[in-house]
Amino acid sequence: MGISALTPPPRPEDLHETLLEFADNRLLIDLCGEFDRNLAQIEHQLGVHILRRGNQIAVVGALEARTRAATVLTALYARLQTGRPIDAGEIDAAIRMGEGGRSDAPSLDEQLEMFAGGRYELRTRKKQVEPRTEAQKAYVKNLFSNELAFGIGPAGTGKTYLAVAVGVTMMIGGHVDRIILSRPAVEAGERLGFLPGDMKEKVDPYMQPLYDALNDFLPAKQVQKLIEEKRIEIAPLAFMRGRTLANAFVVLDEAQNATTMQMKMFLTRLGEGSRMVVTGDRTQVDLPKGTASGLADAERILKDVKGVSFNYFTAKDVVRHPLVARIIEAYDRDDGAAG
């Protein structure tokens, strides 16, 4: 067991045990995972030892860690009882959020009433999506409650992914008629004429992360059909000029690469019945030297405007490989030392 081997043995004074009993052995097998990999992940992340005894699980370790592990195990088992699977990501979310099993997803109308119970779940055609950190939870809440929301933070924190998930959920529920996804094509703006193909073929490589997110939530054939019907549009920021975007869920990704004028142009496209989300990472600006980032200016100018929210993410919210979070933290420390 590669993961559990990393868990240090408990100290003698910490050798206390919490015993949990699970009635359904089939669900218990799913809870433990193949070769007990799920238990190993919880052991590693919470610093406990977990022993399986028939239909019982014993958690050994310090009181606080045992309590957290027991809560996570019980909640994940409850999730399995509702017929919903668990994987490494769900376990990580359960540990981060202090909860794992969630009740059946609320309707869209209940979601728009601010998730009064404090639990969040987005239903798309292909999967259910749940925030995995407190920052993601607050972000999703603001996506539903504000007409303009900003998500700012490092790569891998789910800013764009969750925004697209909310957009798909709102379109499925009939709250918007279409989804418009955009990002500045900084490199394309310099070399577009040298790339092969028509305009779409030239620009599509820069839009691929948006296509990837959509394909995670909708069947590929449906995505293609919605694009053909113009109910989903994926286009460079420059293509937004002169338009009024009504009854749409609009996402601007990589907004740190928009100039101040482009950002103002984009934000003033907001039409009746629409919502906008702007995501970006202030540390990854690709604009020419001396060109101000429209994202930074928007933060300063709009921070006190009613109906506009700002959510910030850190390396602790990274939901990719754990190494990504450590890489981001290392670069942040280096930037701090250089500053």
C-alpha cells in the first residue's frame, strides 16, 4: 500500500480507537475501495490508522484525527447508500469540507435560493459536480447570487470548470438560453495569419480548455448540436465587440490577458437576463511588457459595485495533483522573497 506506508506509526499515547459498524457489506467494499485504497487515502491525509474487521472499521489515532476520519467515513458511506460512487476526488473533497455524503441534489430553483442548507451540487447531463473546498463553495454561491462574479487565483483551483458547470446547469434548467465562453487569444493575435485553416481552425486551439470543460458536462454530440444551433458559443474576446449578450451565461477565461479597454468592452456587453463570470490568474499575465492587465483594473474599479462579487483562491484550493499545489506555493514564496 504505497499511500498508507507514508503514514507514520501512532505514538503510544495516541493509541485510542473509534469503532464504526456498517450494515451493508457490499457498500463497505466500495467504501474501502480496491485493495483498501480509499482507506489508505484517508489514513495518509488525516494521519490515522484504519483497520477493517468484518463489517466494522476501527480508526486508531489522536482524538481529533479519529473524529474527522469517522465523520468522513460515515458521510462517504451515506453517499454510497444514495447510489452515488466515490473516488479519490470525492474523498479529498470530504476531507477538505468536513463532509462527504450529500443528500439528493436540489432542483435548480432551490439552488438559486442560495443553497439554504449550505450544501452545493450541480447536475449536468453527464455528471454531478460539487465544490471541493470552502473557497469553491463560496464561489459557486456567488455565481448564482450575482450577475457579475470574478474568480481569481492560481491554475487548477476549478475557477473555469465550476463556472462552466453552473452555466450548463442554468441552461438545462431554462434560466438562460445560451452559454458564451470566451478568452483572449494573446498568442493568436500575434501570429494568427501564419496558422493554417479558416478563422475557427486558427482560434480553436486557444479555446480548447473551454471545449474540454463542456465535454465533461455534456455528451459530445449534444455539444456539437448546441454549437451548430448557436446555443453554445466559444469565441475569442475580440469577437465580443459590438454585441449585446442577452439571456446568456457568459464566461471570460484567462482574463488577466485582457487589456483594460477589452475588459471594459466585455463587461458592458451584459444584456437583460444574463450573468457574467470572469476568471483569471494575476501571476500569469502574457500581455506585452508595459500593458496593464484589465483584470487588475477591474478589481480596483469594481470592488464596491453592488451586484459584483470577487472570490479568491490559493494553492490550498488546487484540485489537480497535490504536487501542483506545492509547486504554486514554492513559486509564491520565491516571488515573496524577490519582492
